[in-house]
Amino acid sequence: EGLFTYDPGFVSTASCESEITYIDGAKGVLLHRGYPIDQLANECDYLDVCYLLLYGELPSSDQKATFEHAIMHHTMVHEQLHQFFKGFRRDSHPMAIMVGVVGALSAFYHDSLDISNDRHREVAAHRLISKMPTLAAMAYKYSIGQPFAYPRNDLSYGGNFLHMMFSTPAEEYKVNPVLARAMDKIFTLHADHEQNASTSTVRLAGSSGANPFACIAAGIAALWGPAHGGANEAVLNMLEEIGDEANIEEYIARAKDKDDPFRLMGFGHRVYKNYDPRAKVMKATCDEVLSELGVQDDPLLKIAMRLEKIALEDEYFVEKKLYPNVDFYSGIIFKAIGIPTDMFTVLFAVGRTPGWIAHWKEMISGPYRIGRPRQLYKGYDQRDVSGD
Ligand code: CMC
């Protein structure tokens, strides 16, 4: 008793064994089930990657057709869930809504709550992957006072999301295939990242036997913070605040100042001490989207590129091995597509859902015990209420 390994922030503690994702932070390598992330993003689609994470192999064409059908036929949410959205204040942050409504799925889908039943687990996984974009788009529609747009199962995963975001009863949004493909890639780039804070939260919640909807809601809550998924929103706010290339040096100086809490958002990573391989694909996707939309000389992109260049050459960032991470370019793409800043972290949550579920499923499919860390107690010794 009392002699525990102390590892604040878990910098050197492996909490589980896993076969899903491998990261070599020094080399900037990210593999899902052995496949490099750039190949998955460029040569597969998001549902291939969801299948890969969940089942361990890329799907054959038959397996893909069955999986796609299962996902695209669970996209609607129970009509009564609409009442949940309407209970939130109009100006609620969409992540606040997501924490609530995803947890609330537990109250609707009683045929997928028994974690000892393979079929229940399977249906819960499919439901979560298929309903997350619907819930995300509903959070947005509610915030702008428009009616919810029902999903369309004939569209791709990314295309259907854009449709639910931007279609109105007055006008059907024409899905641009380049933008739909970009959404698909962004979701793929976020799909899993081993034992980050939100995934570890999902595993810890799941280790108590909690149902999958409750576990994913816990993951969404952990993702929200600016040091994790909230960084994509923070990057765009930062670029807007910098406002002009002439101000970059001032912000770089602030990021280096120990007495200033400001950090360059979208820079640095606990594991990557090299260029984040996801950021490379994200940058290429950003170029594709801006050129498709004819956005030339986007001022925020110019600031981002200049900032990146200066930081990559700056002694402080080089020494501390601080490189751009996945969140650095995603916000510029979202903004160009017309997605508001407060939805960015929600989209991270949508993309990360198969990773969270794959880890939850991996854990409960094998022998596991409830997660129960200990602590180094630093408080009072025993004392008496009555005093001395
Ligand atoms: N700007 C300026 N200095 C930084 C930054 C930054 N973005 N990131 C780290 N540092 C410094 C930090 O001050 C510390 O310096 P020192 O050793 O002199 O005290 C050193 O680098 C190590 O930082 P740390 O906070 O001990 O590193 P960590 O592994 O605990 O934190 C991080 C990793 C991602 C939270 C951090 O780099 C950060 O806050 N980055 C900005 C937020 C961000 O972009 N988050 C997204 C992460 S990737 C996707 C995701 O998980 O959602």
C-alpha cells in the first residue's frame, strides 16, 4: 500500500495492449492495423477505415457493401430525440449538445445496450457511426433556427453530412463531390489515435461495464478541451486574432514567453516529435478544397503558411520538437466549406467515433478489469472533528 508508480499525465504508462493503431512519434508514423494513414486517406474511403478499425482488415467488396448498407440505414435518429435539441438554449455550444444527446441515445436503443451480447455490440457500433453526423448537423441546424434536414441514404457518408448541414426545405444543397471527398478524408484523418485522452476516457468508462452510448458521450466530453479536440477551433480563432502576417512575429514571441500562457494552437503533440503525418494530408486536402472553391489568396491560409514556416525554423520550436498537428489545417478547410468555428470540434468527434468504438470493443472482447488508478495522498493525516 502506498508504493505506487507515479506518472502524472501518463507520459510513460501503457494502460492496455492494443492491435488497432501504431504511432512512432519520433519518425512521424501512424499506422491503422498496419496501414499508413496517408495511404488510407488517399486510397480508401472513411467507411473502409471504419471497417478496418472495427474488424481488423480492409473490407472485400461484398463486406463493404453490407457494411455501407448497415451504416447508411441507421442514419435517422428517433423522432423524439428532436425534443432534446429543443430543450437547449439556442446559443448552446454544439459540443454541449453532443455530450447530452449522444448520452441520451442510451435511453432510446434498448436493443443495443447489453454489452455481453455480440449482436447488441454490433448494432451499437453501427448506430453510433451512422448517427453521429445526423446529431452533429442537427446541433448546427438548431443553433441557426432552421428545421432539421433528414439524412439521405443515397449519398456518401461525407456527402450526406454536407446535405444535412446545408439543405433546407426551400432548397436542396447540391453536394460538391470534391467537398464530400474532403470531408471523408478529414473524418479518416481523425478516425483513431490510440490512447489519447478521449479514447482512454472511453476505455475507462467502458471498463465499468457502462453501455457504449454512455462511453462515447464520456469520450466527447474529454475531447472538448482546447488541448485536445478543441484545438481546431482554437487554431482558427488564433489565426483570426493574428489577423495579419505582420503580427506573426509578435505571437511567436508570446508562444515562447514562459510568463505568457499563450501557445501556438495546432502546434506540438505529446507523442509526435516530428511532423504529424495527418497534417501533411490535411494540408494537401486544404489546397484541393481552396482551389475547387476558387478561394485564391485566402488571408487565413497565408497567415497559417507563414506562421508554420517561421515556427519550423525557430530555435524554440525546433529544440522542443514542436510541429504542426492534425488540427492546424482542418479549420481552414471547414471554414472554406462554410462550417462555423464552433462546429469544428464536433466534426473531430464524428471522425473519432469508430476509433473510440474499436477500442471499447477490443477491450470488452477480451479479459479486462475495471480501470482503477491509485494516487499519492498528500492531504492531512487522520485528525479529530472535536479538535484538541
Ligand atoms: N506553443 C508553445 N510552446 C509549446 C507548445 C505550443 N503549442 N506546445 C508545447 N510547448 C512547450 C511547452 O511550453 C513546454 O515547454 P517547457 O518544456 O519549456 O516547459 C514544452 O513545449 C512541452 O510541452 P508540454 O505541455 O509539456 O507537452 P505535452 O505533451 O504535455 O502537451 C500538447 C502536448 C498538444 C497539449 C501541447 O503541445 C499544446 O498545448 N499544443 C497546443 C494545443 C494543440 O494544438 N492541441 C492539439 C493536439 S493534436 C490533436 C488532439 O489531440 O486533439
